Amino acid sequence: MLLRRTTTATSAAAAAVFSRLTITIFHHFPFSTTTSNLPKPFSKIPWKYRFKAIQEAQKALTDYLHITRSLPFLYAEHIAINSPHSLWKIVSTIPFSASTFEYSFQRFLRYHPINELEFFLESIGLDENGVPRSLLPPNSIYLSDWKCFNVVCALAGMGFPWSKLGLLGREDSSIFEIDQFELQRKIKEIKDDYGFNSVHLIGICLVFPQVLYSDMDGLLSDLKILILDYDLSSSLDCNVDAIFELCEKIRMFYDLGCEMGKLGELMGRSKSIFVEYSKRALISKIEYFCKLNVAKDQIGLFLLSSPEVFDYNLEDRVISVSGILEHFGLAKNEVKSLKEKYPHVFGRNRIANLPHVMRSMDLGEWFFERVKNGNHPLLETYSISSTEELNKHYDEYLRKIRAKRTYSHSMKKLNFLHGIGFGENQFAVKALGLLNGSSDQLQQRFDCLLHFGIEYSKLCAMLRLSAKILNQQEGILEKKLEFLCTDIGSPLDYLDVFPGYLCYDLEKRIKPRYKFHKWLVEQGFSGKNYSLSTIIASSEKTFVARISRIHPAAVKKWQEYWASFQDNSAPQTQFSLDY
């Protein structure tokens, strides 16, 4: 009854709140343009009436949840304001008329019970797929039937932002099953033990929800040292969003594998990282050094101990590969040896591509050790002369590309090659002329080969010899690699000497020729076991001539075998050669 009596008192304030809050719905939907084939949100409503219609729908939904369904007004309002997709579903079913829309929407709610769970879960940042079915009320759409709703309301009452409550359950939604009084006790215990205030603790829990149900002494000790002992909180706005953003930055270093309970002092001494740099800046530098494929926890420790690295320009500056290797301490004769082994890497490149340049020469770990052991200022002090490793033929080729209509497409593919470690040289130009597909497709195929186990430096060397490898879809490449390793029994290292294996058709070339030759050897007709490259790479004429020398009847049997193989009914080893 008390809640009912507050309706009149709060309705006036609600009207003012709606004009301020309904604008948030527009952040969910780009009304102006869309690249999707899906209908635009609220597209049935003329633009000049759209904003008012959304306000009316939200207000009607709030009144429905509060008055009809007896939800506290504040929670009803939160649900209505923060569930635009669910609201859109209903609005799209109602014929629109500017004069009658509000009444039509209220009438719909009166005679069509809505799925309150759908609205509620969207409002806190979850959906029904993000919550185990065992936690949802069986065969019910009403919040009153969901026992976990009381826990969510209790958390909101403690100060947790409604629209962010879903963050608590994304990793383990069973948190909503914890007794609300147990949650209150746990929060009070953490405050008493570590000295956090409510704002601190709410921000921490939203990023590290496990502190509410697990023993996280190491994490909380680190955060206490950073936030309280080193007084980081005085450098931030004292609100949940600021602490939430801080904890998101801190979590990046734990996600790298750094040990909880060991970082407090290090983070405290480098607290400027978390104050002066955005989350995007931290991600950029972390990803840069992760490209070296070294131990990620070492990257985290290095960046925390060297905050000045975040000021370095590691994007647009031009480098000479020879020059930067010498700048980091390699002797000229060592550079010369690398240039002979990896000629496709040398020339100019961008410093943004330096990690992959190093990996393409198998120098990723060497380079990181140099950087980690106090030589990171060399990244900032390096400079290139105007003529150093300038390739005139490459520049001439660039001018030709710019004159073509496909300039943008070609440059993206060329940037892909530079991004994986190819320098501005004739090898990049040659590979570009052989590659088909977009830069994104080429990157996916390159990553596919890496994930299968081919070493980075070896894969780049393979592309120098046979760039057409990347003209095939990932599934085809995987099948060829599986046949090589499983059926043929060759190691991936065999591709170092015969990368062209990946360019031949698996069903029409590799399988039939290999299996036929294998049968000839097993039956004793061929005393010589030819290499895979000899079997596959030779022309059909040469292949036929070779098997005719092995046995006079082999050519006829090969033709029969080939025909049956094409029909997917190859007898494979079930045939004989008669003298």
C-alpha cells in the first residue's frame, strides 16, 4: 500500500526524469543510417513523432510494472528505460497514430502480458541465453516468480548501477542465487578488512565479481595498495564509473597472466599508467608487444615497470630494418647474415609492424629481451635517414598502383604484407601480384596456417617462395595440412622445402597421385620411393611417363584409377597389374 501511495508523488518527478533519460535509447539505435538488412528500430513511426512515442511507451511500461505488477517505482523505471530492444518488439506490433498511440500501447499492456524477464534481463545487460535455464522460473514470464530478482534488487539497493548489474553474472550467473544477506555480510567484511568505501567496492565488484563469492585476498591486497596506500583514488573522480574504468585497466594485466597479490607495489609506483592513459592506449601497447609472441606475463611486468613506454610513438614512424637491428646492438656481419636468410624482410617498414618484422626473422624473443632489459628507450631514439634502404623500384611500383582504379584494394593487400613482416622491396611487390582476396581474407588464411602449427618465420619464408598459398580458403588449407601430417605422415617442416604442396588440388592431384604411387611401392612394382614433390609437382605427362617405366600396364591402371577416383568410388588398392 505504501508503494501505491507514492505513485502520485513520484509521477511528476518521473515525467521530468523521462525527458532526460529517454535520450539514452538513441545510443542503442542508429536511426540515420544502417548497413544491415534488418528494419530500422521504430521505423514504423514517423521521425517527428518518434521521440515522443518512445517517451510515452516507456512511461506506460513503467506504470504497468509499478501499478499493475507492483514493482517498486524505481526498479520499474530502470527496466523501462534500459530495455529498448524489448520495447521495440512491442511497439512494432502496434499500428501507429500520433493521436492514439499512447492509448493503444496502454491497451496492449492491459490485454497482453509481456515477458517481464526479457525486459528485465536486457535492462541489466544480460539476455535469457546468458542465464542458465535452471536459474530462470520454469514456464513463467513474471519477475515475481523469479527468486533471484530479490537478490538483484538488493544489489541495486546497495548502490550497484542497475544497467551494469549484468556484469556481475556474465562470468558466473549463479551469483544471483547467493542469499542477499550473505552478499551484504561479504561486502561489509571486505570494507572492514581492506578499508574500501562503497564506491570503491562497487567498481571493483563490477569488474571482479568473484570477490563476492571467492577468496580473492591477493587481488584485494593489490587493489588496496594501489587505490588506498598510494592514494590513487585522490587522482580520480569519486564515482563508480571512474573506479570501474580503473579496474578494467588493472584487469588487463591480470589477463596477461600476472599473479594476483604480486602487483600492488609495482602498480602503485607506476600509478600514472592508470590515471594518464586511456583504456585504448593500454590495449594498444599491450597488443603491440604481444605480437612478439613472448610470455604475456612478462609483457605485463615490463609495461608496469616502464610506464614511459606508453608515451612512445609506435605507429607511424618509418624504420629501416637493417638500421634498427644495428640500433639494438646487432653487428653488421650478423645483419648481413640475416639479410641473406630473410631477404623479403629487409627494406623500409613502419614501426607499428616491427614486432612481426622481428618474428619473421625468428628474433621475437631476442628483441623483447633487449627491450625488457633497459633498452626500451632505443625505440624512441631511433631515427632513419632520408636515403636509408630506400628502394627506388618499390617507389616506382607504388606510383603505378596509385594510377590504377584498384588502388585502395591493392594498398590494403600491400599493407597486409608489410604487417606480417615483408619490407618495401621486390619480394612484397611480387607477392602482391600473386595474391587474390581482400586483406581481411588473407589475414584469416595466414592466421589459420599459424594456428595449425607452422612457425611464423617459416610461414613468411614460404610466402616469399609461393604466395599463392593464401589464395585458398581456410577449410581447404586445413584439409591439405591434415592429409600431409596424418595420411602421408610428413612433419610440417616438409613445407620448408616444398611449400608448393599447399597450392595443388587435394582431391584431383595430391590424393590420387600419392595413393597410387604408395600402392605401387607397397606391391613391389616400384623399387624407388619418390619424394612427395616429385609425385605431385611433375606434369601429367611426366607422371604418366614415370609410372610407365615402373610397369607396362601401370598407365592403363592409372587411368582407370583416376576415373574411379573422380566418381568417388576409387578402388584405391583393390586392383592388380598383370604381366
